[in-house]
Amino acid sequence: MKHKGKALHAALKLILWTLIALLLATAAGVLATIVGAFVAAIAGFLFGVWVLFALFCLWFFRDPDPRVPPDAGVIVSPAHGKVDVIDETSEGEFLGGPCRRVSIFLSVVEVHVQKAPVAGRIACLKRTNGQFMSALKHESADHNENVLVGFDSAEKPGEKIAVRLIAGVLARRIVPWITVGDEVTRGERISLIQFGSRVDIYLPLTAQIRVKLGDKVRGGESVIAARG
């Protein structure tokens, strides 16, 4: 007889698909139970890891107040770290020619808030895209992403000083807190670089460098140079 058994076939097909759906739902429930039990079992460990991470963040982003020297004849370090380059170079974007440079390497254990080396007006703020080489390499200053901050000094008429904030292999975010036209005091907070990085300060050729290679300096506090 025509179409005999088709109804039974439809019923069996429906039964099969509902069985598959039931098995999948059961498997998902069992998996969720196992995962939930596992998460519950390690919840204490995960919370402990989070607490350690939170403490590390609070420590890493610490921002102590600097003891700014009162002597108006000195220029202070813009960053915490280790002096590993002192040379003469050329900075054409703001100083417009030859200058002295002091380069400071910031490891991951340093304070990563930068300070104004002099009192004055922010006359330049220029971001340049680039690479993310390790900040341990001196050449990272020439190739890495960076932000140049230029200061028109209020402490000596006509004096220009620049600070270059340089990203590293981990430090991929430079956060300036100032804009062009802002007036800043010496030692005032101007920016944040997250994780290991480098900061260069460009000084007039007349500046008398007061640090040497290997010195540890503190932002807004350590004297980098005296005015000539």
C-alpha cells in the first residue's frame, strides 16, 4: 500500500532528534557541573592570585611626592631610574640643534610617573609612532613609539628643555597628563608610562651635568644638571 510506514518513520525521526537533544543537554549539564565543581575547588587559589595582582598594581602604580630642591639654578630628573647614557646629540624638533642628553632606564620596579624637570610652559607635545624594542637598548630612543614634551622654562628666560617619553617592549602606553599651553611647576606630575621604559632629557650645551653613568635618580627630586 502506498505511503505505508511513513508515519512511523516520522515518529522515529522525531524520537531520534529529541533523544539527541536530551543527550546534548545532559552532557552540557554534566560538563557544567564538573567545571563548576572545579572552579569552586580552586576559587580560594584564584582569589589569592587576584589579591596578589591587586597588591602588585597598587605597588607598581605608586606615586610618592618628590622632595623638590628649592634651588632655582638646578634641573631635576624627569623620571625614576638608572642613568645609562650621557652624551651630546642633536634634537631638532624642539631645541633645534645640538644639546646634551641624559637617558634614564626605568625597570619594571621603578616608579613610572614622570615629573617636570623645570617650571615653565608646555610648548610642545608630539607623539611619534614606532617600534616596541626593549627599553634596555639605547637605540630604542631612536626607533620606539615616543612622546616629546618641550618646556619653555620660566626659571631662565629663553631656556628650552625637552623630555622624550619612550615606550618599551612591555610599556606600550604613554599617558601624558599635560597639554600644550599648560603651566607647570618643577617636580609636577606630567605623565605615566606603564611598565619598563626609557626617558631622555635634552638640555642646553651650557648645562653642567651633575650625574654620572650608573647613578640612580628620582623623578622631581634628583638634580640632573645645573645651569651654566
